[in-house]
Amino acid sequence: MPYSHSPQLTAREPSAEHADIRLVVTDMDGTLLDDDKRTPDGLWEVLARLRERGVLFSPASGRQYATLEREFAEVADGMVFIAENGTYVVRDGEELSSDPLAPDVVSEVVGAVRRLVAGGVDVGAVVCGKRSAYVERADEDFLAEVGRYYLRHQVVEDAAAVDDDILKVALFDFGSAEETTAPALASVADTHQVVVSGEHWVDVMNGTANKGAALRRLQRELGITPAQTMVFGDYLNDLEMLDAADWSFAMANAHPEVVRRARHLAPSNNDNGVLRTVVRLLGLPVSGL
């Protein structure tokens, strides 16, 4: 969901002249990608320059690992993918960490979605496993939305009974996820993460699971500190990730709570805010940014 902020950096504009940045982590939708889901101009050159500097670039998204891997296929070697809102972290095809849901929680959430549907809400559940995503709705409009974020998905009769490690359950509401779907998950909200990750999406995960927890584990494993970490986000599922980095940026189009939480502001996703900020602060020799 877009919000109206200045597309330029504000008084919270930082100076990274003496910063030792080792890790750049960015959300995808509403952050790195523009509103048409396109990768920004200059991305591949910036990634090459970061690699030359020894700086690790890591996409952190609610998207499926297979979807992220396809997006970055040409440069995926050595890249760490923080997928499924931090519940699944993978590098070079090897799992670094995961935080699956218990089967009874999956059943409870799927049941809540079925009740919403019976009550007339236009919503569907995506049960997100390590191997694939699973849905019960087979209509074209819903599957088109699922396909944007879940390259591997299949229609099944009972999404709560699949044989896979379930990382999260994502709910797509054709209306307002924050106003309609999220409140219907009160039965699990006390013990699990119920995160509005976009205008139409709500994700249910373990209480220990979020992008920030995944990032902190990655920092410990790599020996990288928050002071060496730069993070970009725009929505509520990015909050904990922002807390894990000294160099935390809210996009100009970010949710107001994200703007309050981040230390700095970056230009909007439609103004190539992530790459412009990285190039300027790290002094990368990239033309046109």
C-alpha cells in the first residue's frame, strides 16, 4: 500500500563516509521492486559492485524461496535468501534456518479462512511449505495473485493435510487484509505472529518467526554486526528487521509505523530508492544512479 511521503531523503539522511557495511538486506515488494513489480534499473550492476566490495546482498521477503531464486537466478551463487518472512533462510540451495508451524495451527488457520469464505469474505489461504505452496481455491483471479509470489504452488483438496513442513500460512484478501482478515485470526494471535504484510496479505507464523529473527541469526553466523548492516523496508512485516540494523531505512512510500521505526528515510520504491541510497552511501562507481 503506498503512502505519501517526500520522495527525497529527509533530515534523517545519514552519512556513511566511515561506515563498514558488510550486509545489505532489502524487502522486495514496495521496497526494491516498483509498483509494477519490476526490478529497478541498475540492479545487476550494483550487485556486481557490492560483490567486488565483499558486501553480501540479501533479499528478505514474504515470497517463496523458489520465487526469489528465480528472480536472482543470474547472481544467486553465494546469495542468502530470507524467504517466507524469515521462516526459511537458504544459501546455495542449503537451508540455514527454518521455523515451521505445528500442524494443529495450520488446521486452525485454514479453518478460520473457510469460515470467512462461508461468511462472504473474498479470501483464500496459501499454505506455504518448503517444497511448494498449497491452495484450495482454483479460480483464475486468486491463482494469479498466488503466482506472483509463489512460483511453486498446487491446488489440493485439503490444504491443512499436505505432507510438507509448513513455514507459514498466507491469506490473500481481495478487500482490506488489515480490516477484515487479520481480526478474524484472534484465536492464534496471542501465541503466533499475525502480520499484515501488504494491503491484501496477512501472514501467520510462529511467535519466534520474523525477518528480524532470521537476520539476527544470519548476522551471528557470518560475524556481521548491526553496525555493518543496511536494511530497507516498507511494511509491517519489516519492522523487526529494521531493528536488527543500525542502517535502517523506511521507503518514502512506507507504512507510517515503518517510518517511525526506521532510523532513516530513502526515496520511494518507484524512485529506485534502495539502489540510489546504496550507491550514494557506499560510493559505488555506478553511472545513472
